[in-house]
Amino acid sequence: MEQSHEFAVDGNAVAGPLSEIFAFDVTSVQVNCNHCGATNPFAEEIAYVGGPGTVLRCADCASVVGRFVKTPDSVWLDLSGSASWRIGTSQ
Amino acid sequence: MKATDDAQHRGPATIPWLRAELLEGRMETRTARSLVFDVPGWAGHHAGQHVDVKLTSEDGYSAQRSYSIASASASGQLELTVQVVSHGELSPYLVEVMSPGDELELRGPIGGWFRWTEEFTEPVLLVGGGSGIVPLMAILRERIRTGSTAPVHFICVARTPDHVFYTNELHSVDQSHADVLVDRLYTRSGLADDARAAGRLNLHDLPPPSSGDTGITRAYVCGPTGFVESAADLLLGRGHPPTAIRTERFGPTGG
């Protein structure tokens, strides 16, 4: 499915804010989409950063694979669109 | 262990914000500026990584953007190249206003995926569109700084010759390093004696991947979203394996 990603950036652009939550570099994570089954590096997934939070979409099918919202006292992670995250431990 | 106690009280270790003082700036084009910062506590980076930059106004309002690092790794210092984005929150200040001695906050280095180190000995293909050449320039500079022998083919795509960053440096590196090849391609209008007609990046502009003893070419593509998608498709069409292509894209939300 081709969609217009004219206003999107990619996962690289949200790695800084997410470094406040995760102890590992998120850009190298292999994200498995729960909708189409494609696996892509987090860095190359499509990111929308203009709203109140960040939405990460699958680079293949554009389904939402992650949502990240920061409130004054919490951070919300919705990873229900990801089947799995593979986090390398070798580096 | 005091350090452990502190870490537990603060939660997960985060990348700290550092104060950065502008040492010097120079215009690359009419709308893009390279800024060299003195950053006490900066330990260096991998080429291709970026930083988050934060500016806070006197009333406490703060704006944050990420920018690719343009320089080779060095402790205590780094260089960014920033393109003005119309109505951007940070870029007009960084390009047009900020003066030597002024400070901002930055944190990094960020990103482990889109990076190159001297440990990679395979040939390198760099394909940059517009200001997407910034992290690729860091890779070229790091390659030269470290004395790596990895062959580099750097394809810079810009609207016109006036839109190319690092013009003099690219020319001199191209002339002085036998295993570094720099191509400048123009999409709107080129130079009178260009063999290639101005136009979008096409299949003939890109080399096939190397193979054999040198290992498979590592390709890095950076630029606006449309550019990256089409360049990555062309590389696949040229026979580059998807696993050897790394991309970084930025959209109009930058600024």
C-alpha cells in the first residue's frame, strides 16, 4: 500500500526523546508489524511527530506499530501494533 | 555503591543535556549555515549520528529539534549544518541570528542504526539529497580522519550548484584521495559543461554494488522523504541488497 508520507519523518528523529524512556538505542530495534508481518529497523519506520505524541507506522504497510505520549507525570507506550521488538544485545 | 544508588533514585540513565557554545559559523549556501560548537563533556560520536538541540527562551518556552552531526568525531567539539526551514522554530535563529559566544543545550549522540565507523571496511556509497548530505559528510570526514581505506563514492544531489554544501572541501577531497569519488548531480539546472542533463536522480547515476573480496557495498541514503524513497528503490533496482541499504529521512516538520 502506497501512502503519502510527505509530512513524516522516520524513527531516527524520535530516538532522542525515547532515550528518556529506554536504556537501549531504539533505532537499531527490529520491529515486527502485527498487521503485515514485515520486520524493519525502528530507524526506518515512518514517524509522525506533529501531534500531542509520536505515532510510528510500519514502513511496509503503514499500520500503526507504536504510539508514545508524554503527559506531565507519565509516559504512555502503546505497542499493540507491534508483534515483537528484537533488541540486539551485542553492542 | 553511591553511583548505583543515584542511578536507582533517578530511574534509567538518560542522555544528559550539555551546554554548547557557538565558536564559529559559516554560510554553506544562502540559507544553510555550518555551526561549530564547543561542548564540554562531549565524548565524540559515530559518523551518521545526530543530536537533539534545545533552546529555551527567557519566559521558559523551549523548542527542540534534531540535527545531524556534520563533523568527524572529536571530544569537546562538534559541527552541525542547519538549513533554514520557513516558519521553523529553531532554524531561523541558528542560521541567521546566533552569534559566537551564544549558547544552547544539546544531547547525544543519538542513533545506532544510521552510522559508520572505521571498523567497516566495505566500499561505501553515500547518496544525499539537499541537506541530507550532512550526516554523509560526517561519514566522509570520519573516513579521512581515521585513515580508513574503505573506498567512498559520494553522490550529492542538489537543485543547482548554488545549493551544494561544503563545495570547496568536497572538491579538494575528490582531487586528493584516489579512492574517494564525489559526484555532484543537479535536479533543476547544472553547470554549462555538465555531461549530465539536470534532472532527478535516475538508475544511471548509481553504481551497482561491489562484490567479491571487498565485501558488499554499504549504502547510506539521506534526504527528504520522497528523495529517500526513490533513491532506495533505485538502489534496489541496481542490485543493492536491502540489508546493505540504510536510510534516514526528514520531513518539513524539521526546523
